[in-house]
Amino acid sequence: MTVIVPEQIAHFSDSLPQQLIQVVRRWSPLEELQDTAIAEVQLVRADAPASFHCAVYEPSLCFIIQGSKTVLLGDKEIVHSGLSYIASAVHLPVVGRVDHASPEKPYLAVKVSVEPQEVAGVILELGDKAPPAGGDAISPEMDCGLKSAPMDARMQGALYRLLSLLDSPDDIKVLAPLARRELIYRALMGDMGPHMRRFAASDSQANRIARVIYALKERYAQPLKIGELAATVNMSESTLYHSFRQVTRMSPLQYQKKLRLLEARRLMLAEGLEAATASYRVGYESPSHFSREYSRMFGAPPRADVSQLKGTAMASATA
């Protein structure tokens, strides 16, 4: 029988960051968001600092292994660096920028998608052992839909066990769900626990806002009707508006606008739609209005922005 002494455990803990760096570098040869053999896991690599770009964070745990990144959510700025992670409780339009990266020491990150019902299932199993969610009311002191926390050795170990499955693909089907569940468990039992539990608890105000956000995401192209949204979650319009801003750092109208513009950009890039067609597809009635709002968000009119993005992609592909 092999006996592991405390010194060996300490050595393994000390080497975990380097092991994480090695496995992420091995499976992320490209400078982009890359899918893996584990459906819920994506890897990110950047070899140089990058300017701000817009994206929608889905419910997930995002682990920063090396380098640093700034994320802007409305008026809230989150700077997170190596061996920290962010929990996104709901779908959130954000602006992100890689601050520190180089070919020798690239920015490395791991995104693990997490469904809200998975979090609720682990909380149910934990019972009284789960950290309390705190009061129901959303206050200015409460964290928004994004929260950052450091990765302790147990979280690093759990993440390494998940990523190491990429080297043994025959084990992924059985073991990946267990490894992802351990990540959720570690997050719930650590500093992130109260934050995640607030959004998972079906009777909490944070969870009601999460349901409103889901409805907006599913129906972003339809006219915004605050009264109907408030009624579906049994809130007054003023309470909904205030609580929505606390979670997303923007108004429901601003949230819908960002979703529309990001989807229009995707349609023009991925499907080759003209700006006018894309604008109608996402709910705009006036192409000129769409063009003005697009320019304010992305810094250039639709055609110029898409042409620049396509040119950058082609240059990267031939580099």
C-alpha cells in the first residue's frame, strides 16, 4: 500500500498551478475560444494583450489560470488574474479585455458551463451544510450577477481532475459529470457559495430577476413590456427595475439593446446577412436607428466593423 505523507501532499498542492498551466496550454494551441472533448468545457488563450470586446457571459464558472483580464458589466469593473475565478449566475452582456499576456506567458482561462438546475441540485443534496444565501432583498452592497473569488488548492485540484480527462477521452462520458459536480460543490462551499445560492433559491428576489433575464434573452427581438415581465415574477415594475439594475448594472432596455446588437453582429459575421436584414431580424424597425446604436456600441458602422473583424480573422488564420 502506498502511503502519502504530508510533505507529498504539500508538494502536490504547490505544483498544481504549473500542472494546470501545462494541461491548458497543451489543449489550447490557438489564440481563441476553443471547444474541447468535454462539451461543457472551453479553453481560452491569448498571446498578447487585447482591446475591449463585447460578449455575453452565460451561466458558468470561468477560471483564470495565467495572465489577467478586466471585465466591465455596466458601471462595474472586475479585474481578475491567475488562480481566480468568476461565477456568472445569469446571461450577462459584458465587455472584456486581456490585460497581461505574452507568447512566453500567455493568458489562459477555462470556461465551464453550469446550468442553474445543476447548482440547485447540489444545494438540495447539501441541505443544511450549504452556506446561507443571506437576506432576500437585493441591496446596493450585494454582488451583481458576476462575482470573483480566488481558487484555493481544493478548487485547483478539482479543476485539474476535470481537465486531465482530456488526456483520457474514454473516461469523459462517466467521469466528466462527476468532476464538474465537484467544481460546483467547491464553489458552493467556498466564498462563492452565498452568491450562487441566492440565484438558485426559487423563492429569492435574485432568482426572480434571473427568470426575467432568461425571458428577455429568449424574446429579445420582441417589444419590451416591463409590466408583463414584472407580473410573471410577482414584482412591481419599480422593484423589478431597481433589482434588475442591481444584478446586471443596466436597465432592462439597455440589456435588451446589447443582446440585439450582439446577435446582429453575429448574424452579419457568421451568416453573411446585410445590416438592414440583420437589424430587422433582431427587432429593429429602422435600419438608421440600428446603425446609430451599433456605432455607439462597437465604435464603427455595421459594414465597417464587420469588414474589419473579417480582415482580422483572415490575418490571424494566415499568420
